[in-house]
Amino acid sequence: MEELILDKKQDETRQGEAYAPAELLQKKFEQHFYIESYGCQMNFADSEVVASILQGAGFGPTRNQEEADLIFINTCSIREKAEQTVRKRLTTFKSLKRKKKTLLIGVLGCMAERLKSKFLEEEKLVDLVVGPDAYRSLPTLIEEAAGGQKAVNVLLSREETYADIAPVRLDSNGISAFVSIMRGCNNMCSFCVVPFTRGRERSRDTKSIIQECTDLYENGYREITLLGQNVDSYYYSTSQDQLPPVTFANLLEQVARIAPDLLVRFSTSHPKDITDEVLHTMANYENICKYIHLPVQSGSSRILQLMNRTYTREWYMAKVDRIRSILPDCGISADIIAGFCTEEEKDHLETLSIMEYCKYDFSYMFFYSERPGTLAARRYTDDVPEEIKKRRLEEIVALQSKLSLESNQRDIGKSYRVLIEGDSKKDKAAWKARNSQNKVVVFPKENHSYKIGDFVTVTITACTQGTLLGTIVNH
Ligand code: SAH
Ligand code: SF4
Ligand code: F3S
């Protein structure tokens, strides 16, 4: 079954057109690694930690699979389809290994954690299986694998945050970076495999986060996205330095204070944990972008309870009202699952009506895909027939398209100060940026001498469902 996703950010793959900073690519290394990442932004951020560890062990990055001595695939287990994509990619890598016997293939990330050494039984040509908390052991594991042993480390940790490792920015435009602030997840949404693949939630040392963000700013970066499965439950406290505990609102404020021209974004917020304090902090700092990704999953309180989301339809709607009252111009997006266990037509209609109520600017929309070992797989039957899941998802996608277009139409005539991120994909004579609400803005370069990383003011003159089109305001 094909999944429908309006904006492909979450399931996007970046196949090897990596990649590393120019100075690193020029440096001479005897051995090279190639890494490909799938899944969420946390996985992309982890690949940057892996690149740093590998570089420390004497391996240089390459964007050429044929040149690589080590091929890593950082995997995702969130839906069955994500795993199928990885298996398909592995087939290509295995055929490379048949040609070059010394090539080592390593599977990293969530699928490695879910399947553990079973992976080696299923995929004979894989040499290393390394879970998300075990990347520090990569150099040792590589040695073992080079010596002909199969190498596995899938130990989950309660402490590991890779706080002291400076990530090697892969695939970067030199302007926008992702910074991991926590790992794991303590929520037990019944459909979700993440608590099993990523382990217990733990927050990263505040000082190391601020240091990393400050370094990025000093190196020319102008946009930072703070990452976690549930950023609002960030909580860092240590008995050593007698400082008060740091909440997500405190952290956000500290990052925003680094510099007024550093844009700050974050993802993902769980509706149950986002506080008024966070909303007020967002209101107080112009450089904190007015955008919240607030996954709803379903509009039916009965289904939400089965999903173990710990809020009801009414509670979620009140949270959206609260956001709109404190931050009237805030963009809101959602994740939505169609066809969860026992979902009936009336539950589905409630999902459609909550979408109308919340007027999401955009959404990530999925079919329910049963994941082995999850609460839902153990307790409930995946009983909504495939064609019904598909039809409901199509209705959700159609409604979101309408809402996205209406939302963009409301922006025509408004002006936004935006950070130039790069060329527009379709037109090299136009720039691409995103406004505070995280909407893509495209505008002609004209005769101005602006460059990537500059801020410009753009007036919106037209739109499509996915993009705002504008012109630079002449001063
Ligand atoms: N931590 C984030 C979401 C991480 S997973 C949060 O809590 O919001 C991203 C999205 O994938 C989820 O929000 C959910 O909509 C979807 N998802 C997770 N498990 C799924 C499954 N088994 N089938 C279909 N979609 C799923
Ligand atoms: Fe999964 Fe729920 Fe945790 Fe998000 S909050 S990662 S959906 S268990
Ligand atoms: Fe996938 Fe793991 Fe992220 S399952 S969505 S890569 S946390």
C-alpha cells in the first residue's frame, strides 16, 4: 500500500548526494565511509554524530559508493514501508560487496535495534548491526568486522546523549542545522515502535547544547532546529553544579538569546506536554519561529484512548485555542493516522472535523501500519481493511490540500522577513526560504546581490497549495 505524504520531509531519503564540509572532503583519508539515512530528523542528526566518530577513527567521508570501504545505512522502523525501503537499498549494497569482498556493510539505527542479531540471519552479507545508543563502539566493531567476525552492539543506554561529540554537518547548506537535545521516548503510544528502538527518554546537558548552538552561530549558521521525540519534556538537572533544573522553555530562551539573528525552531511537541511557559517564551522572542508541529493522530477520543495519547479531542482543541490566543500568527501542523484498530466511520469523520477546526497549515498523513511488539500489536486487532484505510487516508489528504491552499491564500498581501536557504528547486533564478510559520517561500532573485544566509523581506503575491510565491520588498 502506498503511503501518502504531503510534505516528504519525514520519509525523505538523501541518497548519497552528501555531503561533508569541503575541508573534510579535501583531506586525504586511506579509508572511506558512505552513509545513507532514512526516517526522522533524529536519524539524520545521528548520522552526523556517526560521521564524527568515524572521522576520529581515521575514516573519511565519500559520496561515491564504489569508492567506499564501509557502507552504512541508518534505518527507520516506524512503518512497514520504511523497512521495505531499507531492504531494497541493501540489495544494491550487497551487489557491491559481491564485487568488492573487503567492503563492510553496517546497519545502524532503529531497524538494527528492532531486529538485533536476527538481522544477520536474514541478511547474510551484513557485517555490522549497531543500535542508536552504541555508536561510540563503532571503531571497535569495525575492527572486529574487518577481522571476519560479525559485529553487533544494540545495547540501549539510560545516559547516552553524545553530548561531547561535535557532529560533522552532512548535506548542509551552511545555514541551517539540527541539534539533538534529548534521546528516546517515555510515552507509550500504542502504535509506536520508537520507545522500543530508542529506549528511555534522557535530556542532554544544557551547557553542551548552548555550546553547540553558539559554535554554529559563530560559523555562520542562522537557523537551528532543536530536536527530540518530545521536546516539551526536556528536563535537565544535575546535582553537581547546584543550578536549578532546566525546562524546555528555559532552554528555548537560552538558545534564542545567543543572537537576535539566529532563528530557532523545534520539533516535535506532544500536545500533553507543551506548556503556557513555552508559548509565552515563543511570544517574547521574535527569533523563535512561530510554528508548532502538534501531532493529533486522530480526532476521536475513543481512538485517542486506544492509542494511549493521554488527551481527548476536546483537550486537544483547547490546546490549539490556547496557542492561537497567545500566538495569533502561529503556524500549526499535525501527524494523522488513518485506520487505527477498531476505527469506524464516525471516528474518521471526527478526524476530518478536528482538521477543519484546527485549520492545519500542513500535515503528515499515514495509514496505520502494525509494528511487531508494540502495545497495539499485542492488544488489538489491525481490523480496518486496507481499502478502507486507503479511502479514509485519501479523504484526509484531500481535506488537508484544501486547508493548506486556504491557509496560503490568507497570506497573500502579507510580508515576511525570511532567511535565504538556497536556490528554488525548480528555478535557479529564484530563491527558496521559509517564513516563521515554516511555509516555503519562493521569490525571484532579480538584480539584488543577496546570498544564502541573508535575511530579506518578501511580500506574498500568489500561492500554490504547498508554496508561497512573492517578491523582494525594495527598501
Ligand atoms: N514523537 C513524535 C512522532 C514520531 S513518529 C510524536 O510523538 O509526535 C512520527 C509519526 O509517525 C507519528 O506522529 C505518527 O503519526 C506516525 N506513526 C508512528 N507509528 C506509526 C504506525 N505504526 N503506523 C502509521 N503511522 C505511524
Ligand atoms: Fe512514538 Fe508517542 Fe513517543 Fe512520539 S510520543 S515517539 S508517537 S511513543
Ligand atoms: Fe524512524 Fe527511528 Fe525516527 S523508527 S521515525 S528513525 S526514531
